[in-house]
Amino acid sequence: MWSRMGHWLRTLRGGRRARRAGRLRVDLEQRGVPVALAGALAERLEPRAATLDPAAYQVVIEAACAACSAQRRAAAPEAGAEIQRLVQDFAVELQKLDEGLRLLSTYLLRIRDRARGDESVRLVH
């Protein structure tokens, strides 16, 4: 009988923990924390959240959201620098393409002039 009661109490406690962690996860997600991170944070915060009053609980949630936001902002400049480098590389390639098109255009104009029989256009080399 005692073993059944102990098992029941462990199950009850596990269910409460899961509900608290679920509530934490939902609260974090509603405040903009990414889903993958919200689950991990909820599991980590759950043991402490059980002892908090509602005002302290809100402070913990807001602090976790602020930490997440700061982490995303810190990662953003790296992404911005990478995008800037890619755009600069693309601009260099466009300049090369532009130069190639100018050369091709000049060549085609000369071929056209030769086909017309215009002798005034000659290569001077």
C-alpha cells in the first residue's frame, strides 16, 4: 500500500512539474522567446518557479525574455557584417560583368561596321 501511495505522489509531483514547465514555456513563447529556447528555459526555471509568488514569477519571465532579446541583438551584427560582405562581393562581380558587356558591345559594333563595309572603322595596332 505504501509503495502505491509513493508512486502516486511521485506521479502527482511529476504532473505538477510538467504543468508548471508547460505554463512557463507558453508564457515565454508569448513574450517572443523562440520555441526551441522556450522549452529549454522552462525546464531550467521550473524548479525555482514553484516557490515564487505571482509578482516574482513575472519578474523571472521578463528577465528570461530580456536575456533572450539581448542574445539575439548580440548575434545580429555578425549577420549584418556577413550580409554586407556578400553584397560587396556581389557588387564586384557586377562590375566585372559590366566591363565584359562593354567589351562585347564594342566588339559587336566593329563586326557590324565591317559587315556594312564601312572602311573608316579600322583597328589601329
